[in-house]
Amino acid sequence: MSKFETFNECLKDIENRYNTSEKARKKLANYNEPIQITFLDTNRKVLILVNGDQGIEVKDNTGDDSAPVKIEFNTEQVLIDLFNKDIGAVKSYSSGKIKVIEGKIRNLIKLRSLLF
């Protein structure tokens, strides 16, 4: 497995994980809510639109203040480190590198297969 070097590679891999993982598609088969991720170091927002088992779209530099799931990352590097498995999601959360601003925990567990 090659290392992720850029933020954009991680975004592309989110779509790829959905498209190539039967497990991810099954977990998200009934999920139809947007997920907004904000990166505090750059104030960059990413919107992930999951359309159940019909597909996924990742929109860079796009936000939706009404999104029912909102996650904040301290830096873009945290996402890269997660994808490279240099850090774990639980440790990142407990150390404050990732914050859940809004959303139900059961929805976040479903999203784990795409993001971590």
C-alpha cells in the first residue's frame, strides 16, 4: 500500500473506498445525509454526499451549515496521518485532533469505513 502524500489523494480515496468496498456500501445503504468536515488550519470545508447504495460524491471547498453530521479536524495533516495509519481515529479524537461538532454516534460509526 502506498503512502498518501496529499490531502486531495485522501479525498479521492474516500470515493474509491465506497466504490470498491462492498462492506462500506452495505453499511451506508440507508444513509442519505451530508457530512461536513472542516479543517481548522486552512478553514477548508469538504462536503461528503452519500446517496445510500447509489453512490457518493466528495465536494472540496464546499460546506453545508445544515449538514446533520459535522466533524472538525485541527489540520489537514491529521486526515493524511489517519489514511496512512500513522495515527488512530480514537487517539485523534481523545487528544482533540478530531472533534464531532454535530451528529449521532451511530452515524459516525457507519462512516468509519470511509474515513478511517
